[in-house]
Amino acid sequence: MAVETNSQPPARTGASSPDGGRRRVVAMTIWGVAFVAAWLGIGLPTDPAYAFIWIWAATIAWNSARPWRSHLRFARDWIPVVLLLAAYNLSRGFADNGATPHAMELIVADRFMLGWATGGDVPTVWLQQHFYRPEVHWWDVLVSWIYFSHFVATFAAAAVLWMRNRARWAAYMWRWGFLCAAGLATYFLYPAAPPWWAAQNGLLTDVARISTRGWKEIGMHGAGNLLNAGQIASNPVAAMPSLHTAFALFVVLFFLRSLRKRWWPLLLAYPLAMTFTLVYSGEHYVIDVLVGWAYVGLTFLVVGLAERWWAARRARRTPVEPDGERPAPAIPAQAAASSAETVPAGADPVPIER
């Protein structure tokens, strides 16, 4: 995906003044009220285009003192990303191509790995036997919120990066795009069914698909409208790898080295919580999760090597002066932004703990 970086940070506009601070508070309050009203009436933003609209609106509210050309730049940078994600969601629905999905080998893999602890059952069956009840409990509500976070966490992190450091945003997007592409290719090459599908087809004992039922318990009956509709229309055989847990681990690993180690356990708890959510709710097997994590490691390795190769290639193409010495290369915008956080106008500089 094509991304652009500015060689010069935008000039500050004085949005940190008291008036600018009050303006930000008012704008974010309006955004928050509108967001809550929309999620109760329409549903939580699980569609890429719908999520983009709300994230874009949030950046406008946060930096409301900035000129409109800055906000339009956000749309220019993000529209290709949204189109790619929309194409990804649509193409994923054709991954099975009418073929019988893989199921038994996933069941065998989970029983082989964890059957010693579950009495020979796959973890999903064991968890639902011990925790699933007709009545909704507090952990069901928590599971629904963790499941929903998959649809916004990567988007929200990318939006923060775009406002703070567009070079890191570009690096983030290249890795995210590669991870999505690798997952999509696997869906076509190896269509695999989740536990709830296996139960419906007699390969497992009863498994309920319960990833969104927790919202109704707290009165949010319309919160999952879009997500439930998306689940009905989505490809039921796109379980391998689990991009839900892959995205959760990807976001954590991308920021892990920027934070002090005392925060690492808290961050790493997120992909583990997502794993429990997906296995318990019947969406994925443990083997799907492990393969998704392996894809994250492959993503950082491949894209990192590609970036180093490209930097070395550009260095070799640097013209040589008549005295045989290479001129000092100009620092590109991306490298400059990588060495120092670029804080846009109207944003409060928040240092990242190291």
C-alpha cells in the first residue's frame, strides 16, 4: 500500500492554549455522545468503512483547531487502507470455493496438544461444559467486549500513530497489510472450519457460538447488530489462522519495545484474553491461535528484512563524488520521523516511556 510522509512537521497552531483545550474537550464530548448513540441504534463499528468514519471523526475532534487540509490528509492516507480491508473482507467469503473445509485434523491437533488436561475433549468443548450456562454471566459480557476489540484495536492504534509519527504509521501499515494478505492466502489454500461449524455438522458435541451474547445482558440489545450481520454473511471456513489473536499479538508486539518492561505483562495479557475468548466462544481452535501467532512472527521477520534490503539498495545507489567519497545522504522523512516523535499541531506531546 502506498503511504506518504511529510519531510517537515506541521506548524503548531497554539491549540494547547486554554481556549484550544476547551475546544478539544467540547469536540470530544460531542463525538463521544454521538458514538454511544450510534452504537446503541446501529451497532458497534465492526465494518472497516464504518470504523474508519468514527476514527476519522475522533481525530478531527481531538485536533479540531487544525486546518481542514490536515484532516483531509488523513482521509487521503487512509482510504486506500480501508478499500484494501473491505476487499479483504469480501474476498474472504469466497475462500472455500464450495470445497469441503478441513475440520477433523484441527480437532485431532487440539486433542493431541491439550487432551491430557481436558479429558480427551477439544478445549472449546471443555470450556463450554465448565463455563457456559443458559443465563449470561459477567465473563460472557467480558468475552463479548474482548471479541469486539478485535475490530477497533488495530485501527485505533494506527490512528494514534498517524497523528504522532507518520513514519511509524507507515511501518505499522506495511506489517498489518502483509499479515492480512498472508491470512487471506491461507484461507484460499486451506479452508478450515471453526468448532461451532464442526458441532453443527456432527463432528463435535454441542458447541454454541456465544461471542456476542454478553451485550444483551447489560441492555445493549442493538450493540451487536452489525457484528451479528457480519457473522451471518462471513465465510464460515476462514478459521486457520486466527487473525483475531494474530491482530491482538501484532499490536502488542509493535509497541512492546517502546514501553518499560513493567508494562509488558499487562500488554501480553490482551492476546491471551483474546485466545480464551475465541476458544471459549466456539470461534477458533487452539491450533488456529498458534498458527496465527506464528504468522505474526513471520510478518515482523519478512517485512523487517525487506525494509533493511530496501535501505541497503538505496545506499548502494547513492552517487559517488569525484574524490571517491559518497556524499552525506539527506535524511529521508521516514528516518527523521523514526528518530524523533513528530507531534502534529494541536496535539499534546506525550512522551513514550522507555
